Amino acid sequence: MKIVVCVKQVASLGDEVEFTSDERDVDPDFLDYALNEWDSYATEEALRLRESSGDGEVVVATVGDEDAEEAMRRALAMGADRGIRVWGDGLAGADPITVARALAEVVRDESPDLVLAGVQSSDAVQAATGTALAELLGLPRVAVVTKIELGDGTATVHRELEGGLLDVVEVDVPCVLTIQTGINEPRYATLRAIKQAEQKPIEEREPGDLGAPAARVRRMFVPPRGEGAEMLDGEPAAIAQRIKEIVEERLR
Amino acid sequence: MSVLVVAEHVRGELRPVTLELVSAARDLGGPVAVAVVAGDPSALVEAVDVEGVDEILTVAVEPDAFETDVVQAAVEALIAEREPDAVLLGFTVDSMGYGPALAAKLGLGFASDVFALRREDGGVVAERSFYGAKVNAEVEFPGHERVVLLVRPTSWAPSAGGGGATVTEVAAPAVQSRARHRDWVEVEAGDVDITTADFLLSVGRGIGDKENLEQFEELAERMGATLSSSRPLVDAGWMPNARQVGQSGKTVKPKVYLALGISGAVQHLAGMKTSGTIVAVNSDPEAAIFNVAHYGAVADLFDVAEELEKLF
Ligand SMILES: Cc1cc2nc3c(=O)[nH]c(=O)nc-3n(C[C@H](O)[C@H](O)[C@H](O)COP(=O)(O)OP(=O)(O)OC[C@H]3O[C@@H](n4cnc5c(N)ncnc54)[C@H](O)[C@@H]3O)c2cc1C
Ligand SMILES: Nc1ncnc2c1ncn2[C@@H]1O[C@H](COP(=O)(O)O)[C@@H](O)[C@H]1O
């Protein structure tokens, strides 16, 4: 069983922010990077499916610059076999449809039995790349999956709806599934595994035709605070005292 | 600017986001059509016939439950026939299953989790956030005459009143469904119903470790609060499903919602932002939860918890 997992290196902001001079993105100096939380669940799920099927391969694919290999190494340290990194013009800050186009070519070349992505990336929250990728590959798909049972030519999966309602779906395989947190407990990579992952191969690829971008950021800005919260200042004791007063007043 | 809204429904009921989409569509000006793709669409016509809707397009499909291939084919056919400038879907689990596919297949402009919309120089400008909702962005769609947008629930007030839209039946295209609905499974009810509590003490990933949970169970009891949490604590198995607040958990509206160590992700806010009084403690002054809180404190939650223990 060969599974491709799409993994993204995501960026998070601390408590300070400055923008690039064209104001279209945050200045990278203000960003920290990590493997997307949803993608670590997707990687874990792929590893478990490989393990229970007895053999096979887990390939992780990412669209990102050289620095993005760090996140992919995390997935390799968890146990994925090899990586593919796609990078080229037009991919910096790309919209999810463009990212899906960049992934489609390399995933197609792998002819996997199953493709997994995360539900969403924590920095962009598009919840779109996996579904767009499925369309470009001509594959069926289910978004927001919390359970997978592989059958013969199909898989029975749980699709988690709003309010926690589960839709039991039978999907033809191969397919693309976007994986929700909580589906499993992602393993920790041991130090030894992290070291070994350094030796695992990462193939570099250039994207084919990306077409026109589906969107472009015109301007990023810090949201206006609106009325905002009334801030409780002072030492923890003073804060706790104010909280007590607020609670007592509101519950009266 | 003509807009096609796709109605959302589950188990025979219209989902509220549909009427919010109508309001969003009205912001763009121009005629608004609402597509109802369902087993018996006529049963939902009355519910979507609200102020601002010019036409209701009904497409009868098998089965009634959402299936990506079925809904996508129906919406594709409507796009080809009606040529709307914008297609508005909810930023919901159903739409996540086909909205991006429409954009990829038809080469349309695309953005999701959109919470503000306007027309500028004939084109659409959408607002959404990035980086843990700490920055917002204006997004444009150069070169696209048509866009698909997934709109954040509760960003617009639902449209109401009105009535009298034209109803047009449209035949469903033949399609082979490759992902088929089989059954529903409901979340098991828990030991408490957090939706009826007056006072929720809600803890997030900021509490760090499972071992720390006990401290907050005790604190909640002292304060007379019911303990609830954000999703990661449920994912990790520290808290039962029934105590999760948010989009995939419970929608709560207590008199007081005290959030400790919760960042304020959009799916969490969806479940608690209409609470009477929201008090948030977070060590990060830029945490998005402060945008919806009435009172906020930038502090270590353990320090504040320790002081609260002395007061209650
Ligand atoms: C389809 C879908 C549905 C979802 N449904 C839900 C849902 O129903 N409910 C839900 O909650 N989430 C839901 N999520 C997940 C959501 O996107 C977030 O991942 C989640 O809400 C984050 O939880 P958190 O705020 O506890 O954790 P984090 O985002 O990790 O935030 C932890 C916060 O704690 C603060 N902190 C850390 N240490 C301290 C300290 N010592 N003192 C004070 N503050 C501290 C940090 O500054 C940070 O702001 C859903 C996601 C998807 C894709
Ligand atoms: N640059 C990328 N490289 C590889 N996979 C990605 C990339 N961006 C998004 N994905 C995948 O798509 C999922 C959803 O991301 P998004 O559509 O950005 O919210 C992620 O969890 C990844 O699995």
C-alpha cells in the first residue's frame, strides 16, 4: 500500500508583527515555523495504515522552499519513507488552488493507493488544498475525516460535521481524505529517528504549469481592535479579584 | 453582480448559514439566486424564500444526504447555465468537500473563511485572516470573472422576512457518486450538558499537561462553574466529547464564559462568541480571543488560577 501525505511547514506569529515592504505578507523575521498540526495526524494515520497492511510506502510531499524541509524531516522522523519537495516561481505565498496544482503532478507520478492531507493549515486556514488536489487528480474525496477502515476497493470513513455529528461514508479507493485532529495520537519521534531522518531521500521537483493564481493578497494588516476587551491590569491577585467581582455581578 | 448561493441542509433541516449567505450576497449587489440541492427540495423552499432572494433553483437529487460528487455536479450545471459572477458557500464541512474542487476544475477565483466582502471596480474584494487570526488580509482575484467564496458562519446577520421569489426546477445531472452516505452516528451524550450552564470555566491547550487538569476541575467546583474545554484537550483524550465548546462541539451561551489558555481559533469562537460576558486570560497579548472577550487579562493562567483558589 502506497500512501502520499501532503505536509506543510506552517508559520506562526509571536506577539509582534511587521509586514514586508509591499504589505502583502508578514516579514519572515517575525515568524516561527513548524509542521502543520493536522499533517502530523495525517502522517500518523498513513503510518498506521501501512503498518496494518503489512508493507508499503509512505511518501510525504510538500510545496515549499529549502527551509520547509525541516517540517518534512519531522514527518520522516515519525517514520515516512521519503520526501518530495516542489518549489519554483509563483509558489511563494500561493493560494491553495495553485498549491494543489503544484502537488497534482508529483502525486500523479507516484500513483498512490491513497492520498492524505490535513483538513487545514493553521497559518492559512483555507481547508481547500486536499479537495482541490482530488479534483485535479480525478479522485473521489472526503473532507474532515476522523476514522478510516480500509475495505476491498473502498474505504469506510467517518466525516465529522458541525456539532460533532458523524456521517459514515463509503468511498471508492484510491481517494483523497483530509484528516482531522483527534483521529489518532501522533507518535513522538525519538532522537535516533530524528537523526536517521536526516539520511532519508528528499527529491526536488519543479512545478509544471500552474495556471493563473486563484487569489492574491492585496494588503495585510493588524485587525482593528474594535471595542475590544477591557483589559484587567495588575498583579495576578488583582486580576483574580476583578474576575471574582465580574462573575458575582453577572450571576446575580 | 449576480450571485449564486448554495443552501445547506442536514437531515431535512436548513442550516442557518444559508440565510447569512443571502445577506452576504446582497452586499455584492445584483440578483441573488439560491440553489436547493436535496432529496425533496420543495420542502426547503419556504425556509430560503427570504428578503433579497430573487430566484430559488431547486434540484432534486438522490440521496438527500450530502454527497460531494452529487452536489458538485449540480452546482457545476447551475454555474454553466446561470453564469453567476460569484458563488457563495458556507465555510462548512460540506462545502470543504466540493467548493475548492469547483474552483480547481473551472479555473475560478477562490478564497475561504471570508468574513467581509465588497465590490471594487467591478471585482470582488474579500477579507480573511492569516497566522492564527492575528492578521487580516484583503484578497483580490485578478483576471477572474467568477469567484467561489466560502463564507465564515455568523459573520452576517441572517436575512429574514421577504418572500415571493421565483421558483425554478432544474434537472439534476447524471453522476456516479464515488463517496456515498451510509449512516449517521451521533456523539454520545455526556454526564453534563454544558449548553445549559450559567457559568463555564473553559480551559485550552494553555494548561499544558493532563496532570494539570485536576486543578481546574477543583477550581471550577469552588467557583460554582461547569468545566468545558477547547478541542485539543478532547483530541488528546483528557476531556470527554460532551465538554467541547466550538463548531464541532457544543454551542454555548452562558452568562459568564471564563477562558483560560484558549487562543480563540475561529472554530472555537463559533461556539461561544455570543456568551453573555466573556473573560479571557492568555499570556499572549495578541491572542485572537481578546477580539471577542469583554474582559481580558494578559497573564499566566496558573498564577491567576492560584489567586482565584484563594478567593473562592
Ligand atoms: C473542522 C474543524 C472543527 C473544529 N472544531 C473545533 C471546536 O469545536 N472547538 C475548538 O476549540 N476547536 C475546534 N477546532 C480546532 C481549532 O482550529 C483550534 O485548533 C483549537 O481551537 C485551538 O485550541 P486552543 O486555543 O486550546 O489551543 P492553542 O491555539 O494552542 O492556544 C493555546 C493558547 O494558550 C495560551 N497559553 C499557553 N500557555 C499559557 C499560560 N501559561 N497562561 C496563559 N495562556 C497560555 C497561548 O498563548 C495560546 O493562545 C476545529 C478545527 C477544524 C478544522
Ligand atoms: N504548501 C503545501 N505543501 C504541501 N501540502 C500542503 C501545502 N499547503 C497545504 N497543504 C495540504 O493541504 C492541507 C490543507 O491546507 P489549507 O488548504 O492551506 O488549509 C494541509 O494540511 C496539507 O496537507
